[in-house]
Amino acid sequence: MRTIDLRGQHLSRADLLRLVPRAALDMGTAVDRVRPLVDAVRDRGEAALREQARDFDGVEGHALRVPAGRIAASLETCPPEIRAALELLIEKLRRASAAQVPAEQITSFGDGAVIRQRWQPMGRVGLYAPGGKAAYPSSVIMNAVAAQAAGVPELALASPAQADNDGLPHEVVLWAAALAGVDEVYAIGGAGAIAAFAHGVESIGLAPVDKISGPGNVFVAAAKRVVNGVVGIDSEAGTTEILVIADDTADPRFVAADLISQAEHDEAAASVLVTDSADFAERVLAEIAQRSAGTRHVERVATALGGPQSAVILVDDLATAARVSDAYGPEHLEIQTRDDESVLAGIGDAGAIFVGAYTPVSLGDYLAGSNHVLPTGGTARFASGLGAHTFLRPQQVISYDRAALAEVEQPLLALAAAEGLPAHGEAVSARFESTSAGEQA
């Protein structure tokens, strides 16, 4: 891991935004590559999906829609300990997601003048589950349970066809779908799946959705950008990232293990340590060298930690560490210091924050009860992670009776006149015009 030494410098927010490490990502090129794939599915439906499955997944002649019975039957191959873990995840996530659904609020401006604020679920959502370097049953559950907590009545799931599973999605994806109660599943992957969700594919019974959520590689993210506006999207999620703020009271073994854990996701994954102790940084790097040599994905980890997106950042103090973190806007932020709450008070921008030595990101990935679908690439500065709120739309329901409308008629006429829109005012005044002699409307 390279070192970025910011000690002794007085840096503005603009300076920090420029200096924090980032992965080299050319989304424009990815968009150019996927746009023809998206257009092909829009124009030619199933035929285009089958061509893409052949070219990218090496699968032909498979059923694009997975029979509901096959989804349920997949649980026969699920090891008991994995099923128990997935069921525990579902139980905890349902509780935490339910807490994200706001109660209806009523504002009264006097007798007969009421605004109700309600949150309506979307009618149909498409969930994407990747199937490349790894399959993520936990991500299936994170997306499905959040949507269910919001009250979404229709969920469809897509995941790439696997040549070694008879053209079905990965078995672990089917386990998660079965346990979460999702019975509309498609063996479709990549940009084609995103296009199919956006435009629908009538021949396989796939109706268009209102919103698409779920993680994926850069081409899935690019396809989301292409269809955004036709449908809603959760985010253009990039590769995973972790930023750890730690001082010399932290355990270098814990920090090293956490940095490695995220690096094993992908060669472009970002692992960043921000510390005010150069000696502690050296101890972490020594631990990384020892631990990463024995990890399963040693080459992937080495590439991720050696890339431009990963670094050790040295700062003068923990207050500066918090400023660096906010400029970075990490997907996952860990705080392991002598005064975690003080550091936390200085943090504004992060997808999810893991406080204390015994709260690793891996806990949030699986069984904390929080949702692990989080903003990446610095978007935590203006976006939030996935939750029930992702699938809800706030609606204002306005109800005024005649007396309440009469009370605001004159100020409304004044505003309409000021904006040069007299018919707006007349729409109110019409309700008080005489319809016949001695009669009021």
C-alpha cells in the first residue's frame, strides 16, 4: 500500500477531495459498451438476451425464467448451517428495515385545512444479483427484505445463468430467493438484465419494473445509467471500499484483517487507513504482509491493496482524520481509536459507520441487521445506503373545505397576480361565484 503523508499541511476541502485515493474508472467507456446491449434487449427482447447469455455466460438453450418449483426445491441442497445463517439475517434485517418506514404525519392549518404526508411503496421492483467472481445471497436478501418492508407488492430477481448449474442462476442465489419469498426469478445477467427490467420482455412474462436495485460490476452500473429515467435506480454502485480511522491504541491485527477483507472482493476494491501514528501504520502494513500471504484470494488482495485506490494516509490528528474521511465519503467507515465517540461526532459523510474494535465491516456485510448495499465512489457525500426508504415515495395529500379555501383566497390571488398567472387565481375564485340569483357555488 502506498503512503500519502498529509502531516504539517493546511488543506482545504477542495484539496482533500483532490488528494484522496480513487480507483481509475472510465464510466463513459463502459456506457458506450453497454448501450448497444441495452438497446438490443429493448428492440429484440428474448432473442437479444439469449445472444448475450451465449456470448457472456457461455450458456444456450436455458429457461430464462426459473420455475417457481425449482426455486423452492433449491433449499434441498442448502447446508443447514447456511440456511440458519440466512434465516437469522432475514429476521434481523426485517426488524431493522421496518424501523425505516415513516408513520403518516398530519399537519392541520385550522378547521378544514389538512395535509397528510404519506409514504407509498413502488408497485414493482427489479432486484439484480451478480454471479461473476462471487455470488451474493446476502445481497439478494438485503434488497428483497428492504423492498418487502416498504410494502412493494411485486419483486422480480435476475442473476446470470451458470453453465455449471444447468443454465440456472447460482444455487446460493436461489436459496436466498426461496427464503426471502421471491418466486419470480430470471436467469439473466449483466446489462441485459438491467435492460429487461427497464423495458420488459413479454415473451418470458417479465413486465417492466418501476425501480432497479442491487449490486454489480461497472457494466451493470453503466447499464443503470443508460436506463435511468425510463425507470428509477438505486445507485451506480462501484467496487467496495473501506476507510479505517485508527490511532495507536487500535489493534493492528484487527485493522489489517479488515482492510484485507474488503480487498478480497475485487482487484479494484479500495482499502484506506487514516492514522495519526506513523509507527502504527508500519505495524498494520507488517500485519497485512503476513496475513494476506495466507488468504485464499492472495493475488486479488495484492492487486487491490497495491492499486491507486488503496493507501495509508498520515495526518496530524484525529480531527483531520475525520475531515479526510468526509472528503473521501467512504462506503464503509471504521473507527478504532481511544475516543471513538469524539471521532464519530466529527463525521458527516459515510455510507455506514462501524464503531469500536469489535464492529468489523464483515459484521455489517452479514449479520449486524444493517443493510450492506451502500453508496460508493464518494457518493456518500450526497446519497444514502439501501433501505425500506429506497422503495418509498413521499406523497402529500391535501384536503381543504370551502371555509378553509376562502380564508386563503385573497393572498393566493396576490401571488398568482405577482407570477402573471391569473387563471391560477381564477380557479379559486370560481368556487365562490354565484351560480344563480341568491345562490353560492
